Amino acid sequence: MVVAKQSRGAALVIVLFIVALAAMLAVEMSANLMVQVQRSTNIQGHQQAKWYAFGAEELAIKAIKKSKQDDPDKTHLGQIWAQQGGVPYPVDNGSLSGSITDLQACLNLNALRAKPLQSDNTNKTNPAHKALLALLENIEDLPADESEEAMADSVYDWLDENSITYRSGAEEDEYLSRKFPYMTANSSFASLSELRLVKGFNPLVMEKILPYVCVIPGSELLAINVNTLNPEHGIILSSLIDGLSVSAAQSVLSSRPDKGFDNIEEFFEQVNQQGAQNIKSVEDLFTINSEYFKLQTQAKFVELRFSMTTLLHANNGKVTILARKFGGVQ
């Protein structure tokens, strides 16, 4: 009798253990299932937000095409591509916003690779190098660890094809001696974020200089569109034109017509009245028409957000995509 009771007790314990184990397995499987369902939902939502961003890209292409068709000889801030930047547009279960900016309304750093336009016995330079140096010198309270000349020369060294240090710049020997060594690109910038790798461009300097510089992948073009340049960025004009102060440059840009200058001669006439010098030597550096644009898109689907930056090239009635970057800014 005692043995039978002990056997029933052991069997009961075993059954309870199995039930408990089954319950634990059920809870674990249920939790894993919930994770998988949520992961699948996030992937689908992220993909939907991505497609919304691609939709904004198509709208931007159409806007630029329309502007080029309506006014093929001039690009200005009164055109449709420049309107309502950043205003959210409602879409199913989310919103979509974006803004288009002109990549010819900033200093293209890849232009430092262009063939120098002038030289003397001790120095060879091009307008972009000169402009970058002047830009660094004119930015107020620049929190730099290096001199402005050393920083401009270091950018030149990063981009040039050789490993010979230019003046006060930096080449492989500088970067290979660091705690985490790396080599210079000796090639064009593909992204503005690469500037952070160049000697002297710490995060605080980057924050100060980013509004004035940009990168056009694969292009050494330096042709500033005076119709789209923000008056607050008049420092770019003063960096390129001798004798033109920052305040004078801002005055010229603030007083331009709503639809921009009809021809570049109107602009030159205005800057000459403001004391500009040697305009003939830099007149090829300015334009009233643009080919390169940047679209920054933010898409939201339910609670998921997706950011994308697209670089666009408009030429011969076509708008092509030069590059895309997902997340962050470029």
C-alpha cells in the first residue's frame, strides 16, 4: 500500500513537472512569435516608408524637369523645385517631407582637384583652394586646432593624386602615425562626411563650415549660381571675389530680383558697384543656371521614420540620380 502511494506521488510530481515545462515552452514560443511578428511589421513599415521616400524622389525629378522646361536658361528660388521645402505632406498612415537645394550654391570641395588657373615661383593654387582658405579665415570663432592655411592645404593634399605634402598640408605620414592609422584618398570626395577625416576638421569646425561647402561626386565644377545663393552665405562670394566684403556680398544677394538676375552681367554690375576687383579673372566661376541638386527626404509610416539624401544631375532635359544615401544627412 505504501509503495503504491509513493508511486502515485512520484507520478504526480512527474506530471506537474511536464505541465510546468510545457507551460514554459509555450510562453517562450509565444514571446518568440511576438518578436517575429513585430520584426516583420517593422520591416514592412520600413519598406513602405522607403517607397514613400522614392515617391518624393520622383516628384523632385518632375519639379526640376518642369523648371528646366519653363526656364531653361536660368535657375532661381522662385521656381517650383525651391517651393515649400520641408512642409509635411500627408500620406496613408504617415507623412512625407523633403527639400531640394542647389549644389551650385555652395563651394564644391572636389573643385580643389581642378587644374590651377594661376601660379608663381612658390605657389600653385586654384580658385577653390583660395576660396576655401578665405572661407576658413572669414568664419567667426572657428574652433580650429590648426591654422586656416594648414587646413586648406590638407584638403588639397587629401584630394590630389600624389603623396607629396603641399606646403603646410598633410599626407600619408601624418595619418599613418595616428593611433588608428589610415591613408589619404588621393581622389575626389564621394561624400561630405569624408571631410571629417582630414587634418584639422574636428566636429566643431565641421559644424561651422558645413553650411558653406558641399561635394559633387565625380565633378570638379566650381560655378556658383548667384540666383540661388542664400544671402546669409555671402561669405562665399567675398571669398571668391577680391575687394568684396561679406556685408557687400550679402547686400547684392538680398537686393536681387525675385526671379533672380536675367544674365550674369547684371550680377557683375552689382558687385562692381560694391567695390569688387579683378572680376575678369573669376567671371567663369559664376553662373545663373544650375545642373546639380540635392534632395533630402524624411518619410514616416505609422511610427517608423526613414531618411534619404539624393544627388541629382539635370542636363539636356533629363534628370539622373548621381548618388543616394540612406539615413542621416550628406
